[in-house]
Amino acid sequence: MLYEKILIVGQTREGKKFRPSDWAERLYYTVASYGKNGRVIFNPLVNLNQEDNSKSFVINVELQNKDPMIYDFLIDFAISNELETRDQNHNLIQL
């Protein structure tokens, strides 16, 4: 894989806006863990991004080696919801 990052964009491949509007935040919390004191620990290999009024979920491809189950979950999420995916240079990619 030649990508450093995979961006899951908040629109389908057909160009429709993905709902609910807070999908990226929900996904971000889904892959977080919780410390002994109950505080949220966000995975450092994923992040949220917003540009041009479009949310995206950013995956560092290093996640595939560090935590393959979370990586597969996120890729499956993008595929099953037919979401647009891009590389770090915003080029369209097919997963």
C-alpha cells in the first residue's frame, strides 16, 4: 500500500451526504479506549478532519500493523457504507 493516510469522507461514492451528521465523532469514540480513571484515551493513529464543509475520518495506515482489528473495522465501515475514500493527497482510492 502506498498510502500514509486514508481519509474516509462524509459522502457516499454517489455524492450523497452521509448521515448522521456526527458520524465521524461517533466513529472516533468507538475506536477509543478508556483508562482506569474512566477518561477517554483516543487512538493516536486516527483523527478527525474538516475541510470544505465536509467531515472526514483520518486513518494512519500504521494502524494496520499496530491494531489490525480496529483497522479492519474502519475499512469495513467505509466499504459497507459506500463512503468515498482518499489518500493523504486527496486522491480518490478504491479499498
